[in-house]
Amino acid sequence: MSLKCRFCKSPDFRSARSLRSHISLIHDGGERLGPLHCTFVGCQSEYHSRTRFQQHLASHCNKDDNEGEVNDRDQGGNGDQDGNEDQSGTRDQEVNEDSKESNRYMCSTCQKVYISLEDFDTHLNGHEEIALDNCLQNTLEDEDEAALLEITSELTEIIKNKEVVELMLTWVEPSVCIHESGERTMAMLTPSSTKRLLDDPIVEVQPMKRRAKGVDTDPIDLKLALTGHRLGSLLETSCYEPVEPFLYLADFSTRAGEIAKTFAGALLQWESTAVLLLKVEVYGRSPSEDVHGFDLAKPSWDLKTVAVITHDHTRKLLIGTLSFSVLVTAALNITTGDISVGASTALHISNKTRLWRRKDWLLNPLVERQLRSKFDHAITFAKTAAVFYLFASWECQPVTIFRLLDHYRGKSSSGTKAVAILFNEIGRTQSITKQLLQDLLADIGTGSCSVTTTLQAVLASFKEDEQERPLSKDQKTSRLLRSLADGVCGTIRSLNNDKVATAIKARSEALLQDKPCCQH
């Protein structure tokens, strides 16, 4: 599409933005690109400055006024004024008519004629103040350009990006279809279609059926992503299939375990990158279903979204749907060999990520999530997380507050070990006994001030005849337990980055030696 300047007929402009800039810089200032012509009879003057052009026009008016005064004085000096009154009136009328004829100002832009210099000057200023839309409309030379401008505006309204629209118009050739009624319709055709249309006219137009957007079921791309990488031989593409769309609409309250098992062992794949999910945790969207749910990574037009979100000062890899979200807490990058354990990730996800699940996903065991708050709710202890069964050994699983004791068995008593023992018992029974608190305080003594103080506070909240306390709806005890859980977060993070990541790497090497095949 090309646009021309209405004022100076400059070379064609490719976009409205460039034409707007041209009008603003050239025609809104004192200097003009094209000359202004004097329209007085016998005067051939040209000016590039509007100010000098107006001064020149004013000089013509002053000259005519002076000539008129001289004529009046000459007529007053004749003998008999009354006798010559009719003759003088006739000459005055002829002079006025000649003056009006010579004082007509013609606009060099639109060819309009004005008698008053003031009206002519106002008209010239109006050309500079004309709205851009009207100016662009006046530059269109024929109906084809008008139709092209219309479809450009329509595409811009849909795509919301003028640069993309202009690029699109360079890929296809705009064509005009003329109906039997005489109406015109704009069509966008490829160059080959345009050539074929010229040789063979169209008889009928039928809208093409477009395939609904969904998951690509062709496993060739996945195979290419795994080929050429050492860790790619860990997996067989025949073991994987696309995730069914209906799973993204599953109800968290009734199918949380199934959702977790499905995504454990799944593959995220974009272009030549493939990431194996070793552990996933499922969270509900509704607070009534899951008090730990978070309103992040919600899809818009698609059923799901895969994104890296910054939450609690941590970059988290999430798979989000409208009813649940999946947090990836352990992953193995097949392409680079990088291992991430815990909620933090260093991955950079593409917006064209595809999901592949294992056909034997039912083998994946369910485990608890990594949580450190709201111990007064039963959902905190529910097993709505799953691990890939090939990496299901305790050494390869990310450390949770309930499994911290696995890494402290056989070690001497300490505040951290006391916390691990306490939460191990809480994870099994969802309650606390007075005897356990007394035994822990006796073991650690006063060596750990913060842990000792918190355990003493929990013990002091027990009644004299109370031996065991369920945590359900006990918010006060839950807050005390959270302070203990927060205190060992650094320890859990270190174990994940050191021991667990090392165990996952060793397990990967062992699997490479055995060359596993898909199980059915």
C-alpha cells in the first residue's frame, strides 16, 4: 500500500506513520516543499515561504487601493462635477469590476477562488490543520486504494500491530473481487493464486475448514529432540503420547492423584529441547479445595499454559489450567544434563511448549507435597504429588519437611534432628503427643535455643491431663510449627542441591548403562 501527500505530491509513503511525520515536519512549518504561485493577472511570482507569499499578496492590494485614490482625485478636478456625475459613476463601476476580477485569489492546492485576502489566508491555514484521516482519504486516487486502506484498518484492529499488518501485506497480493451486484470485496491471495486467478476466473468461493488448534500427535519431533543427546537414550518415544485435552479440565477435588501421576515422568518439549519431570505437586485453584492454592499461570485462550513464574522470590516452573496448577519440584534437562531439585528452576520455557505423558503413568507413586504451613488443614497431609517411578528411591526424591528424618537417621541429637523427628510423626498421625515433646527436649537440652523455645511453647499449651493433640483446626499450634519449618528451609535447600541432585545424576548414569525400554 502506498500513500501520497495531498499538499506536495511527494513520493509514495509506505505507512500512515511516515506520512504523518512528513506532514508535521514539512507542511506545518513556515517553509513548504512546493512553491506557492501568485494568481494575480500578469504576475508570475513564486514563493516557498507562506509569510513572504502573504506579504506579496498584500502589496497587490495596496497597489490597487493607491490607483483607486488617484482616479478619484483626477475625476474631482474636472470642470462641472454635476455634469460629469453619470460619466464618473460609470468609470467607478468599471474600475471596481476590474479590481474584483484581478483581486481573486486561487488556492494552488485545491483550485478554490477567494475575493477576500482574509478568507484566502484562513483557507490556506485550514490545509495545515486538516485532520490526518481526511488528509489520508484525499490522497487515495481510486477505489482500489480506498479498499486497501479499509482492509488495512480492519487487520490492524484484529492484530493490534501495524508493523505486522504491513509485513503481512508484503507476503500476499491484495485483489478486488467484483460481485454481480457491482459491489467490491477485498481478497488477500498468494502470488501463485493471483497468477492462477488471472488465467482461470473464479466460479465459486468456499471458506476453507481450518484444523482446530490442539496438541501435535506426531512423535517425530519428539524423537528428533531426543536424538543426538546422550541422555536422550534414557527414554523411548514409543513410551510417550500427547496429554489428552480433557485432563486439563479435570476436577482437582476428585482427581488430584490421577493428575499428579499423569505429569510425573512427563516431557516438556519445545524445538530441540526436552525436559523430563521427575516430581510434580498438584495444587487446586479454589481455596475451599486447597488452602495452599495460588492464582498463578492461568491460561487464556488455551486449556493450559506452561510458564516460569516468579513467586515468593523464587522462579517456579508451572503448568496451569483453570481448575488446578502443577508445580515442578524436580526435573532433568535431557538436552543439557542440568538437574533442578526444589521449587526453584533455571529453565527458560518457550511459549510453544508441548506436553507428552508416559503411557505407563499409573506406575508413578503418590507422595506428599513440600509444605511448611497450615498444618491445621487435612489437605496439607494429602498425597497430591507424584514422582517418576524410575527415580522413586528416597535418595532421588526432593526433601520435604515430613521426610527430612531420612537424612538424619544415625546422626547425633540436634535441633534440626528434633524438628525432623517431630514432623515425621506429624506426617504419619497428624497429631502431637506430650511424651514426644518431652523426649525431644530432653535429648537436645538447651543446645538449640530457638528450637527449644518453640518446643517448650507447644508443650506448655497442653492441658495437664492432655496426652495427645490433633492438629485439625488448631491454628495456634500450626503457627508454632510453621516457625520450626521455616527454620530448616535452608537445610532442606542444601540437601536438595547437593545430595538429591547427585543421587539423580547417579541414577541417570545407572539407567544409561542398563538401556531401559518402555514398560506396558
